[in-house]
Amino acid sequence: MRPALAAWLVLSLLGGTGAQGMCGDPPAAPSHSAPAPQLSAEERLSPHMPESLRCDACHAIAFQIEEQLRKAEGKVGKKALKESDYMEVLERSCSQDWESYGVLELDGEKRLSGPGLPRQQLLSVMVSGGPWPSRLSKLCHGYVGEQGEAQIYGAHRRGPAALRQLLCHGDKGPCAGRKDSPDPRKALQNEL
């Protein structure tokens, strides 16, 4: 009888049946799952940022430029940077690795996610790496080339809202006419 009881006990523990709820074990935590976003061929393969993600990308770029310029000014006592200095900072901002950004799906809509963008839902799967860093770098260099370093630095000196307005919300900006632009106060929470 004892060998049969011992075999049953071993099998119960290995199989996980019959042993649950015994000896005051805590109840099992509920499991949650989140599917990875289903990316279209354009989103997976194109060297360019998909149109639907350009507004988010612009806000990420503006945030990174703002952060880099703010740090550089902090090193010189919050004084204005010399032209050569802010040009170097802008080049460094655009040439960074951008690995902390990726795409996720929220309520059936794909959104770019990362520092400076509004925090999304707690349980989501972000697809990062791949084409996203090079797309962000290419867009950043395009904005700097299109607007010019002096104009971008001038907007930065007027504040983060002015820089976002210049890059993202102007007449031809990727966020022109969109009402769902990121709230900069909530965007900073993503960094905490």
C-alpha cells in the first residue's frame, strides 16, 4: 500500500494535479497575455516611417532633441550654446541608436512607444529594433535639414512646445490637424 501511495504522491506533485490548494498554498495568480502587433509589409520592410506613425515619431524626435540640447546647456550654465555646439548636439541627437523605441498595438491601432511619448497600457507587447531605429534617425536628420539647425535651436530656446510646434504641428507637419497628439506632461511620466 505504501509504494502505491508514494507513487501517487510523486505523480501528483509532478503532474500538478491533486496537490493544488493543499497545505495552505496561495491561489495561483491569474494569467494575462498580450499579442504582439501584426505588422503590415510596409511596417516590416519599408525603409521609411509609415504615415500612420509619423506624428508619434516626430514627438519622439522633438523630445530627444530637447533633452540633448537641455543637457548641453546645463553643462554651460543654462547659457545659449554656440552655433558649433548646438550643431554638434543636433547631429548627435539624430545619430543616436533609438533602440528604446518600437511599435505596439493599442485598441487595434499601432502606435510608436518610447521615451517622450505618452505611456500606453500596462500590458502590451512592443516590437522594437529592426527598422524602427534607422527610420527615426532618418526622419530626425530630415527635420534638421528641412528646418535648419538655427531655427530648431531657436525653437528649443522658446520651450518644448515651440519645438514640437515647429517640427510636428506646422502646416506641413506630420501631426497637422490631429487632435490626439501626445500630452507632454504625460509623456514625461514615461521616463520615470
